[in-house]
Amino acid sequence: MTDENPIPETPQAGPDEMGEAGRESNRDARMWAMFCHLAGLAGFVPIVPAFGCIIGPLVIWLLKKEEFPFVDKHGKEALNFQISMFIYGFVAGLLCFVGIGFLLLPIVVLTDIILLIVAAIKANDGYDYHYPLTIRLVK
């Protein structure tokens, strides 16, 4: 007796790859993915130029993307988000000349910090995270 609609077998992940229900089990991959998101805070350090929020995630992503696919996904996500927040912050800064930017700029900064922390926690827990309000430039 043959089954007309066989269920295709799915390949099982190895011990260092995705574990339970799509959760990353490799501790190093989770740590570096978290650092990709937290590196966006470099833009808030007075010594680092304004592009620090982009350079931080970019450097970590470029260094670790070949070693860990999980870091590759999170690095792209963090980089796209920081580029988007930089653009939104620049536009809000320009809008300060007409007054509305003074309201928008703090909202952009708080959104950046809050979502960055949420993404870092999700990455450290081994889950994928997709930022809202993100322009997908790096694919």
C-alpha cells in the first residue's frame, strides 16, 4: 500500500545549528548576534562620529557573517535598522529648522534605543528579530 501524498522529510539541524522551534543553540552565534545590535549604541558615544551607529554593526557583521549564519541574519537586520534610523534622525534634524524636528528627534532616538535593546535580547535568546520601520538596503 503506497501513500499518494507522502510527507517530505525535512533535514534535521546539526547540534551547533538551529535547535528547538527555530531557536539558535550555538552560544557564540547568539553572543555575536547580540553584539551586532548593541554595536548600534556606538553612535551615542561622543568620541565616535555620527556614523558609529552604522560602523559598529557593519564591522561585527563583516567579521562574523561567514562563521555564523545566525550572525549574518542579525547583522543585516541591525545594519538596515541603523541606516534607517540614521536617515530618520537626519531628516528630523533638518526639520528642526521648521520646528517639528524638536519633537521628532527625541522620538527617533528613543525608538532606536528601545528597539535595539529588544533585538539584542531576542538575539541573545536565540530567536530571529525583524525591526519595524526598517528600509531593507542590505540583503
